[in-house]
Amino acid sequence: MGIPALPDDGQWADEIAPATKDQRNATISIYDPKSPPVLLIKDRAARFQEYRLPETTTTEGAFQTRRLGRFEIEIDPADPLILKGMVVRVTNGGRDATLVNFAFQVYTAVGSSHAGLRNIEVVSELAPVPPVTP
């Protein structure tokens, strides 16, 4: 049996953020990695989800793995533009406390004219990194 269709009352974008609030059980901060780093968004509720298989490469005997993932956050009209190369740090991993040990590099932050949430797509080598001190 499939999932029953939801009525389309044209308010999907207004309904999805509150409906998924419980799933955003982590918190993230977003930095522009200038020297020194500039904090752009602090401790925003987020949901992290890995997707696709990891990318693996071997160069001169060195093995590297990159994981692709997505953070979902509620859209705030006051948010700055989130650009490729910015850094996402997890300040509370929710059900996965190990997420605070890694840095995630933004490769796109997309929405739509009718978006319910901002999708921040990231890549990480999942190598432990020191905390950011802006």
C-alpha cells in the first residue's frame, strides 16, 4: 500500500518546515573560511543526510574518501548568501554526536521560489578537524 496523496492546497512551503521540525535535531554553524573565519549563521537547527555512495580515489598510494551530504535548514529571509567553499560545522550532532568532529564544505545551497527548506549540499573527507575559532 502506498502513501496516501496529500491535498494540494498551495501551502506546501508553509507546511513543510513545521512538519519536519522534529527531524532537524542537530545544530550547525556556517562560516566563510576567510582568515580569520567569519561566522555567518550560528547554531541553526538542521537535519543532516548522507546521499550517494562515497567517492574514493587513490593517488600515489594515498586513499581518500569523500562523503556527499545535505543539511536542511529552515529558510530565514535575513540569511546571507551561502556560497560554494563556505564551511559548515556541526555544533550538536543530534543522534550522531560524532558529526561535531568534521568539517563540511559547501558546494551548493539551493532552494526554489516555493521552497520550504534550504538544502545545503556539502562534501567532507570525514577527517577529524579542530574547532573553528572565529
